[in-house]
Amino acid sequence: MSTEYVDLASPALNLFYDVNCAPLFHKDSCNYLNQLTAHELPVLKSTSFFDAHMTKNHIVEPHWHPNTTELVFVTHGEIVVSILNPFTKQLLTYRLCDHQAVYIPMGWWHWIIACSEHTHFITIFDDRCPQTVFGSDVLRITPKEVFQLAYCVDARQLAHVLSPIQNTTIIGPACVNAQAGASGYGGYGHGAAQGVQWRIGNPPPQALDQEQEQEQEQELQR
């Protein structure tokens, strides 16, 4: 069936789809993405979504969507969403738990880290067929000599560093040993991230501890 036109008056019209039947990416039984787009349900006109399940310290790799905005909504667990504002050059970081959401404008570079086990969130798009450019593809396909010419880095050393990236990652870490070293990456899993300006949503645990200490000091002064 065409994804461009659906006759709503047709007796064969279908309005239902089981998202479990449309895997986008499967890392393991606890870390996977399902999708519902116009390819799965052609009646969709201007919406689609990804259904994400992740465990602690796993990440939806850095990426951007060239044709759609994104609304991230947490149904269970805790995540950190980091977004690069291309206008202000600020890294905006939001810590979200159940029933909290964050909006990502079209084309903005971002990534999502799970901070709890059995995390579940959905990402809602305003296009029926969302397009995604993943950071792993940018890094592995761009000739290393281009990085050397643009940024004065050693192309051979960079090729060695990036050699583990052989495919599109989508959900990382792609290597087994990376998870232990990345625990609490940037302070996201345990405490505040260094050099990152926290915005709306839940403040990092370290910030909560500081607020509690200040309240205790104020009580003692009284």
C-alpha cells in the first residue's frame, strides 16, 4: 500500500498496528527500539514514533533528524537527554523521569542516556517517515584525512581510535567493555555532569544534595 495516499472511505481501511512487529534496532532483549511510521501504518499523515527500551548506562547514540522535530516522553525510568543548540552553541541537558518530556527542534544534534534499569520512553515525531543521521555513520564514513585537514588531527591516529566503529551503532555501547568505563558518563548516572548547564526536569542528584545541605545550614542558623 502506498504511504502517500490512503482512502479513508475504503472498506479495507486499516487503523491498527502492533508496534512489537516493527523492530528498528535490537541490541539485546533489554535494549531495543521499535517504530511506527507510515511504512508500517500508511494512514499516518504527520506523526510517527519510536518505542525505546533501555537499561542503565546504555545510550541512543548522538544523531539528528533532518526532517522532523522530536518529543521525548518517559513512561518508566530515568534518562538524560543532551541537545546542542546550534544558535547559542550551548549543550542543554535535561534529566527526566516518569511522565516528563523534552522537545528537540528539527536538525538539532542530541543523544539519550538511560540512568535506570528497565527504562522505557517514546520519541514522537511530526513527520510520518522520520529521517535520522547517526553519529557513528558520520565518523566511520567521513575520510579521516578530512578531519586532519579541518581540525589538524592525525588521520592515522584517528583512524585507529575510530576503528571499532564498523556499523551504525544506534544503541551503545557497541563494545562489551565500554559499559563499565562509561558508568555515570559525564556524571549523568551518578551526580552532576561537569561543565554542563542543567535545565528543566529533575536536577542531578548532586544538586539535590547541595540543596539539602543549604536547607540544613539555614535551619541551624535559625
